[in-house]
Amino acid sequence: MTPPSPAHDYGEDAAIEQPAIQLFASMGWETVNLYNEWASGKSTEGRQSEREIVLEARLRSAIERLNPGLPPSAIDQAVEEVTLDRSRMIPVNANRELWALMRDGVKVRVVDDRGRAETRTVRIVDWRNPEANEFLLASQFWVKGDMHRRRPDLIGFVNGLPLLVVELKKFSVPVKAAYDDNLTDYRDTIPHLFVPNALIILSNGADTKVGSTFAGWQFFSEWKRINDEGEAGIVSLETVIRGMCAKERLLDLIENFTVFEEANAGLIKKLAKNHQYLGVNRAITEVIRSKDRPEGEAGRLGVFWHTQGSGKSLSMVFFCQKILRTVPGNWTFVIVTDRQELDEQIYKTFLSTGAVTHTEVHADVAPSA
């Protein structure tokens, strides 16, 4: 592994950043220190300038690997669509557009040998086989904005796309400083870095917070458990990295536990909280296991318990959308409530996140005689 560069704060690098890098490496991520990226006059990652935030050579290689037989013209179309300049768009809208391309694929036009045109869907990420993708953690990665250059501590790339930003502080510095002093500045000076971004991790080694791309500080939260809500909660950078950045977990969070909710103030990106991620996945495991249960017990999945204000409606959205995307079957979901206002609240959540597109239908219970 490349040693820390002299440009870095040694205390922060040795105590927090280097162990984090080693942990990513132990989980199968390729790690690279790009302090000397431009030493020869050309980028070792093939970038034309520091303004480029997508590692196009890695993106192109992934597209070729995930879409065998795709003609070069189609690969060019896909790369062009993914790397399109979206700086004139509202940032969260641009983020949703690129998220949809990653999640559902890029539509390209292909002409066969007989001159017939057809539309194909090009995969950018293999969601079902994490090892088919390339995971790269880069340190010392400089990004140039319109007026300033900035260097986030760690950036995680999947198939050349910068989906993860990690900002670190010394143990003695409150983790909120990573938000106030660094992340807020990055959003202002290098906003294009966040067009593909999936999530952000802020940490001083002990206190660690995670949040979605554009979340305010009040919406950053702890991720204290890795496998089960019953385990002892530990607030640490290691817990977050193991719990969120293992290859299949990161892909799962991006594909199935991210929503964009329409609100009066505009589009809001939301990422599942720790309890939602663990609870929904446990419920889905029970759905899959139910097929092997004795007759009469197949429908008993257990109780998914929430406290007030803990995100019940969004948990339902996450559950339904992951079932529809990952579990074979012709699924129908019936939601039963005991209050009209709760019924309306849940429906509005499904509607505002795009989870339903059909006309609202109520099955009212007739009053007893």
C-alpha cells in the first residue's frame, strides 16, 4: 500500500485514514493513493483534467464486461449518457437521473448488419453479482471546480463512478466539523462530484454519521449494527464500513434502500436508516424462507415493530420495491390500517416516492351489525 503523502495531516492519516483504507482492502476493494496521479504529466487513471470525476476507462471496461457482444457504438452511447454534463440541472434531479441509469440501465440504439435499428438496455452495474463489478477506494483524489480545487479524504468508485465520499477528522475534533468545514464546502465548490454520489460518511474514528447526498446535518444518523437489531450497538467507523460498504451491502443500499420523494419544497433524496435496512432485509429473508414452511404457516413472517416517527411508511416502500426487484413472483401488496389519516399518509408516501403509479383504491371495512 502506498505510504501517506507528506501533504496529509499525519495524525489523522495514520490514526484514522490508513486503518480505514486497510479495512476496505480486507473487504475486497482495490485501494489506490493518487498523490502522484499527474506526476508524468498524464493522469494514471486516464483523466483529461481534474474536473473529470468519472474514471471513464474503468466505466468503459465495466460496460464491456457486463454487456458481452455489445458493439463499440453502443458502448460509446452508454458512456456518453452516463458522463453527460448535468451541471445545469438541479443537483438532486441530476442525482436521481444518474441513479436511475445505474439502477435500470441505459437505453441505446443499435443497428444490426441488415440496417435494422433496435433499442437495447446497457447494464452499468451488476446488482445480483457484486464480484462482477469493480470497487476502488481512492485517496488523494483532487477535484477541480469552477474556481477551486478540493480533495475529499476518501472516494469510493464502483465501475468508475464516485458513489461514496468519506470525510475524516482527528479523534479530538467533533465529527460535525467534517460536515460544517468540509462537506458543506465541497457541495459548493465541487458540486459535480455529487451528481453520481450515493452516500456520505463522516467520522472522527469514534463518532460516525452517515447520510444521503444532499442531507442536512440533522438528517445524518448513526449506523450502529451490522447484522441484527438485537446485537449491541457500536458507534464506530469500522461498524459503518463493515455494515454499509461491504460490496453487496453498498449495492443493496443503492438499489433498494434509496428513494427520491417529491415534496412541496422539491425533490428529497432519502437513504434507509440502520433499523430500516436490517428490519426490511430480515422480513424479506422470511418471505423467501416461507416457501419451504409447512402448509398453514407459509404466510407468517413475524412482526416488524416500529416506534412512532421511525419511518414505518418508508420501510414499507423499501420492502415492496426490493421484493419486486429481487424476488421472483407475481406480487400484490395489501396494506391494512386502522385510521383513515394513516391510510392517506402511507399512500402519499408510496405515491411521492414513485412506488405506485396507479389510482388510489380503498377497501373499506363495512361496519358491524
